[in-house]
Amino acid sequence: MKKILITGGTTFVSRFAAEYFASHAYEVYVLNRNTKPQAAGVKLIEADRHKLGSQLKDLHFDVVADITAYDAADITDLCDALGSFGQYIMISSSAVYPEDGVQPFIEEAKRAENKYWGQYGTDKISAEDALLAHVPDAYILRPPYLYGPMNNVYREAFVFDCARADRPFYLPGDGSMKLQFFHVRDLCRFMEVLIDTKPKEHILNVGNVSSVSIRDWVTLCYACLDRQPEFVNVSPKIEQRNYFSFYHYEYYLDVKKQQSIYPETISLREGLQEAAEWYLSHETEVNRKAYLEYIDQNLA
């Protein structure tokens, strides 16, 4: 039984990963401050990653899955506190690529500030650099928008709310802007592939091969609740983030390297259906935004 250390373990990606690996015959340790309920079947290391002292020095982990590293200090403090370990996998972000870069983004593309993501993206760049300085053979994964069960971000859940209420959907422009997604289970499965096969490529974009227009994405979300949207087109002059879950920013990751070792991903239709079923029984776990209030006061 392999031992895996997962940073976090209580919210969305890190919690899904904790439950996923616990159900796949791993001995799962989670590192968090114990302020939220823990996943079943895990061993808790209750601590702040910046104040670990010698807590980890006598433990060996076959895998470190660092899902909650957001800047260089996060990486440095954890790496300095670790004892022995095998592989290190960090979940980074597509936000490391600048919005004016050549697309589709390949892993070797220039990293720089992205005006839509700001410090989040530049901090992820510093985290990647710090990790490679400490662990040169670490794996770094750069996903697009992650979705699926346990998603506490008000993205697909916002559309499900609109569908449940039989509301018309206020669509940015003509709805042709494209989005690229990756199901959280695909992310975990891909991590398992890395653990089992140790591919030579260590920095990898991950995501669905095909992107989807926001119009088609909303239609798929409504279909999860057996609804069909009536669209109202909103002028591009109105700030999109006031009433919609995504920035007015279209980007596309090249995922050929991922495909070579993990060719099949969950279909968006299937993944959204799973997300909808989870959301309907976990509504209070999602951080709602005031999109509906804005629509009713300014657009309706």
C-alpha cells in the first residue's frame, strides 16, 4: 500500500483527491489545520504547512500530492519540513500563461503575468520555480477550469440554479466564447498514471482535448436538470463577471503530452450530470456569488 500525502484534503480538488486515493488502496495522509470535516479513511496531520517543525521528518511518503501550493513560500516551507519521499506532484494552473501568448499554449510557452488572473498566476509561477529548485524531478500539472463533484466555486452550480428556477439565461455576447475543462476525477486518474508509469515528461498541461462554447456549456448544464435554456444576449459593453461565472477570456491548452499517456477523458455531458447530482444534495457547500441579484437589478 503506497503512502500519499495530500495537502489540504477538505475542499474541492484536495478533498476529492483524498477520497479518491483512499478508495483506491492508498494510505492517505492529509495535511490541514482541521477547521473543516475530514474525508473518510484518511489520517490527519493537523498543522499549518508553514509551521510544521519536525512533524514530517520521521515519515516516508511514496507520493506528495501538493494541491494547495499557491506561492513559493508554500513550496519552500513544505519541502524543508519533509523527510523522505518518492514522487512530488504539484497542481499548478493554466493561469501561468499570459493572455497575449501564442495559443494553444504548450508547456514550453513563456510564463508571465496574465491580466485576468493577476497575482494568482504570478504566485503559481513562483511556486513552480521554487519546486523545481527543491525537487528537480517533480511533476507539475497545469489544468484549465476544473469541475465536478465537490466544486465549491459558483460556476456550473450557478447555471444549475438558473435551470432549476426556469430562468432565462443571460449569455455574454453571442455565446461563442470557448471554455476548456477537466473533470476532477480525470485529474486524480492522471495522477495515478504518473505514479504508476513515471513518464519522462514532468511539466504537463492537462484538460479535455475539445473546448466548448459557453452557449453549448450552458445548454448541457440545463439538460442535467431536464431543462432547455432560453437565452438573452448581453452586450459586450457590460462587465461579464458581474453576471456570469467566467472572465471574458478565451484560452486553449495543448494537451498532446497528456493524451499520449492518458487518452480518454470523461465526457462533459457525463461530468456535468455527476456535478449536478452532487450539487443538489450539497448546496450549502458552494460559495455563491451575487450574479442573480445583479441580473434582476440591472439586466432583467
